[in-house]
Amino acid sequence: MSGIIRKAAPLLRTGVARLTAVRASSAVHEHHAKSDLEVAREHHATINDMPIPSGSWQEYYDKRNSKWNIFLGISIVVFIGSLVTFAKQTVLLDLSISDMKKIKINPK
């Protein structure tokens, strides 16, 4: 039992020293805390830091809308191409075979 305590003692001392250091450093920061206004100014989070609108909103909207319409058109074409490719490569949609049980499979 005493062997275990001798082996664990250095670890306990290190842990206690770290805890003491953390508590001491947090106590120092409590006295030098920044106000909310100082933090907001430091991170540019005040209303004075917001962008000022410029230009026509209609032009911006039309430009962005045309980009998304092109994206939508390309997506529709790709979707239809995927459906056509799937239909050509699968047997499930092949309705020309009247009875699936009559298909001969050559086992190897």
C-alpha cells in the first residue's frame, strides 16, 4: 500500500500545483476584467462597425437571382440526365420482358 502512495505522490503534487496556478491566474484576471463596451470595441461589434449600404438593391438582387437561376437550370439538367442514365442501365424499368422467370441465367 505504501508503494502505491509513494508512486502517486508526485502526480498528486503536480495536480495540486496546477490547480493552485489556475486559481491564482483566474483571481488576477478578475481584477482586470474588461467592460462590455471595451470588449465590443475590441471585436468591432458596435453599430458603428456595421457596413453602410451603397448601390442599388435591385441590381444586386437581379445579379444574385440570375446566378441562382443558372444554378437551378444546371441542377435540373443534371437530375434529368441522372434519371435517363439510371433508366438505361437498370433492368427494373425494362418492361419489354414479359415474364422474368423465363430469363435464362448461366451460372459459372
